[in-house]
Amino acid sequence: MFDTFKSDYNNGFHITFNNGLTISVQFGKANYCTPKTSAEIAIWDTENQDYNFGNDQVKGWISPEEVAKWIFAVSTATNLTTIKAPLENENA
């Protein structure tokens, strides 16, 4: 498997990493976000199992800094259960 990017028609993108995990970053009008200032993310594996953000399959209204932290967390995990979720109040 190779790292891949996929565009979502100017509303966001997906990145699939060699570990088989995909992160979707969306920032369109139909997403849980304020376009240009926050985004919505979702994460899944090759079996289409979703990462659980508590009570939802997506996490919305996150800052660009938090998006970057989630991308790193997904890229360095070995599977969904080993993702180390960034702390919401963690210093940048």
C-alpha cells in the first residue's frame, strides 16, 4: 500500500497512509465546521471501520492546528485502537 491523497471537489481531502488508515478533512458548507476557520475530520481503516470520537464518527469544528495533530496521530498509528488522540487543550 502507498500513501495517497484524494481531493473532495474543493470541500476537503482524504489521506490514506501505508498503515491502512485514512483521515478525511472536510470544510464545506454541509460539514460540521465554519468554512475557512475550522474543519470536520473522520478516520477509518481498510475494513471501513470508523474511529470513535466518543458518540460520533466525525469530529467537527476543529482548528487547523488540531487537524495537523490528528494527521500526525493517524500517520503514526498501527491501527484504529493505537491512535493517540491529541488533547483538546494541549499547547501547540
